[in-house]
Amino acid sequence: MRKICRVLFKLYTTIIKDFRILFRDKIGLAIMFLMPVVLAIIIASVQNSTFELVNENRIPVLLLNKDTGSIAGELEQALEQSGMFHVRKAPISTEPEALKEMVNTKDALVAIVIPDSYSREVMVKSKTVAANALKSLELPVDSLQGKDEQTALTMYYHPVLQLSFRQSIDGGLQSALQIIQSKYIVQQLYYYINEEAIPESLESQIIANQTPVLQEPVSKGNVKQIPNATQHNIPAWTIFAMFFIVISLGSSIVREKLNGSIIRLRTLPTSFSIAIISKQITYIAITILQAALIFAIGAWLFPLLQLPALNFPADKAALVIVVILSGWCAASFAICVGIFAGTQEQANGFGAVSIVLLAAIGGLLVPSFAMPASFQLIMRISPLHWCLEAFYGLFLQGGKLKDIVPNIIPLLIIALLLQLFAFYGLKRKNLI
């Protein structure tokens, strides 16, 4: 019992020493606390603006309508009524080159040109489609004059727009075009069969007869709240901050190897293993403080910045467990880097680059579902991936501890392997 008390006292005094050394490292503290906070605020703001642009705000579109017909006017109304576009009309005298220049100078990122023959060709096509439909039913119909052709609408866009954004714009445009085309095909079919114009009430009923789509987020806790940019970014940058302790912790171990601290420890009734355990406890405590700070910023500062507030999961105990396990895995990785690195430059360089790479392949920088199939196996090697999946299981899916066990087990295995590598390195270098 007395021996255990002596070991615990040595561990306690070593932890106090590590905290004092850590608090003297102002740059290291800034990297561990200030950098992830700034990243979380900036990236959450940018992503939230993007989500609002796509999901809530209308997309500004510059429209050049060269057609004076009524059908082209109905297309303008359909674009406005779709709820997706904010249409700004260009003068009919605007030349295509001038329109391109406006897009090129970012006066408008998207411009749509309706050709002067649009109304006429929509009417010809609707008559042709209606006539062909009746002929297939062997019903008499007058022969039509004209070609079943239609001049395409032109959409100019600035190269800065990503493919997914352009596809969403094209989808909204195609929807409006389909509504107009379907309306006139229905009118012509009714006219050919009944020899009179279709009643407006019946026309509206046919055109508006669409199957509603109910959007329900899938969650393990039956949570109906749709995740926002904060729910995605706060867990991701918390993990990034945790693993970036490799800069401070790895350098600390290398520094003690090089300045003779290990030799002095060997002259005392203690061992370097106590120093390693002390550093783990110290930096796990630091990772817990990092998580608490970033979560607090997401919950209370973000609303003041007009950003969505962080919603904490219902299972708070599971959140604490994930934070501690993630911090332990981060400390284990940093200790491995410090033990095997020969200089502080090696520890800093390799540690920083490796964390960025592990974050990239782990899904922090690029969503895991967007990665190619060849990266799916590599992604599972990254401890940051399993940390992120565990956090997402709580924050996004509303799960509990039993739901994230499949993510916690690989995280534990990786942490234990890192501990074994660290023990092997200590033995190989005769540090213990």
C-alpha cells in the first residue's frame, strides 16, 4: 500500500510539473485552443451561408427574354413561382456578348437566354405531341404543318460555380420548362378530342396533380430536427483540435529526450514510464477542455453571430465517453510521434502533416460518402474517422451509447495499438 502511495505521489507531482510546463508554452496553447475555435467559426459561417443560399434563399438569375410571346412570359412566371430563383430581367436589346461579359465580371453568376422562337416552337411541339398521341389511339386528327423541333435555352454561368450547384439550377429550370410544355400538350389533347378549350379548373387540376414528397431525416433517436452547419462542423473541428496536441506533446517528449531529463530521471527513484503516463493524463485533460470550449462556443456564441446553435445529444454520458476516448487516442498518437521522432522539427513536421492527412482521409475535410471506392478501406485506418463517426452518431443521428459501439470499438483498438507501439519504442530506445 505504501508503495502504491509513493507511485501515486510521483505521478501527481509529475502531472503538476507537466501542467506548469504546458502553461509556459503560449504558442502551443494558441495552437490547441485558439486555432480550432477560429476554424470552427469561419468554416461554419461559410458553410451556413452556402446552405442558406441553396436551401432558403433564391438563386439570383439574369434573364434575357428575346421572345415577346405569352408562353415565354409564362416561363418567367414559372421561374419566379418555383421558389428557387430570383429573376432579374435584362433589356431585350442586350447582346449575348454583353450578357457573357456581365457573367464574366460576376455582375450575375448565372444568365438564361430565352430564344425569340420559344413560344412558337412550344406551341408546334405541343400540337405534334398531342396529334401523335391521338394517332396511336387511331383517332382522327388533322395533319400538322411544321417540324417537331425546339431551340434550346442557353444558360451562361461563371466557372466559379461548382457542378452540383449548376445541376440544381438546371433541375429547377427543367422543372419550369416541363410545367409549361405539359400545360400546352394537355390543352391541345383536350381541344382535339372535345373541339373546345379546356376549362381552367380542369387544366389546373391536371397540371397540379403531383405526388407530394415527405422529407424525413433518418435518425436512431427519432430526432426530427434537420442537422445544420454547426452540427457538422463543431464535432469535426473538436477532433481536429484534439489531435493537434501532437505539436505540443510530441515536442515535449523529444525535448526531454534531448536535454538530459531522462538521464536525470534514472538517477532518481522513478522511471520514464511515469512521465509518459503523466503526459497522457495531462493532455487528455487538455482535450476535454478543448471539447468543452468548442462546444460552449457552438452553443452560446454561435447564436450571437447569427449562426445555428449547437444542439447537444440527449445521451450526455455517451458524449463524455466519446470525448475521453478521442482524447486518449489523440494523446497515444502524439506520444508515438514523440518517442520515434529524433528532433523537435521531425515531431512538429510529421505530426502536423500526418494530422492533416488523417483528417482528409478520415472525412473531416471531405465527406466520407464523397470519397472514391479506393479510399473506403484507407479511411477506416484513420482514428479521426472513427472519432467523427461516433460524434455524428450522437449529434446528427440522435443515437445513444449502444448505437455508437461499432465506432467506439475500432477507436479503442487503434488507441491500444498506438500504446503498444509507444511501449515498443520505449523499450527499443532503452527509455524504460
